[in-house]
Amino acid sequence: MSATIIDGKASAARLREKIAAYAAELKSRHGLVPGLATVLVGSDPASEVYVKNKGKTAEALGFKSVHVGLPAETSQETLHAKVRELNRDRSVHGILVQLPLPKHLDENPMLDILDPAKDVDALTPINAGLLLSGRAHLVSCTPAGTMLLLKEYVGDLSGKEALVIGRSLLFGKPAAQLLLAANATV
């Protein structure tokens, strides 16, 4: 068996071109500009970089980018109010609430009120359940990207053995479910 070098940067560039073209088509045909909102509670440096890059990428692809920065001491009620406001905002089509939240905040109630249709990380109970049942509409970006790379470089995953290390809601569990849906043995 020989190793295959996966060129993730080249694959990402091709995907970005497709997404930018689709966003431009949405705007020209329907007057619709896709909107992504990011919510960051606190000032974790790694999270700040991640969220900033998401906004830059969204804008480069022709999306509207909205960033909501909340102080670390934000209450659960204030966070919920902001998420509900973004749920109602018709110009926002996707919401990313950066996790982890500060320790005094509980992510589960926030995920319970996040509109599943706007949940770009696919962490709400509805999206997680749809993924488990093989009927996902939205999938967390990193496992979805991993599957795109595997399909591009490996091809059909039926009958292949796959190892997923970790069980996080953001990567491990969704990656395992996507591999199972592709008929791999996990």
C-alpha cells in the first residue's frame, strides 16, 4: 500500500471558488446575499483568530458577515437573547456560536434555542439526531471537509476501515456518523 498525499489547500481553493460562484448566482438571480453570524463570548485568543478568519472568508466569498462579541461575564439570559435575535434576523442564514463558552455558561440550553436551520456547526439536538439517522441537512464543517477530502483522494469508502480518535460533538461523533453513512467500518 502506498501513501497518498492529500493537498487540502488546493481542495479548499477549488471549494471556495464553487461557493463564491454559488453565492454570486444567489445574489444575481434572487437578490439574496448569504449571511453568516459569529458569536464569541469572552476573549480567548485562539477563538478570536478562528472567528475573525471565518468572517474574512465569508466576506471573500460574497457573504454578509456579522460578528457579535460579548464580554466573558455575559449572562446565560443575555446570550440567549442574542441567539434569539439572530434566529429572527432574515439576513442571517447561518449562526456559529464559538465554543467552548466561558465556564459559567451552559452550552446545552443555548443549543436548544439555536435555530437548527441556521446551526452551521450542526450541534443542535435536531441536527445531531438527523445526522445519527442518516438524514442530515447540516453537518459540522471539519468532518464534512474531511469527508470531501476522503472522497476526492480515496474514492468510495464502502468496506474501508476508518479510525476516529476522539468523541467530541464538533468532530469525533459527526465524523464517525459520516463514515458509517459512507459504508465504512469505524
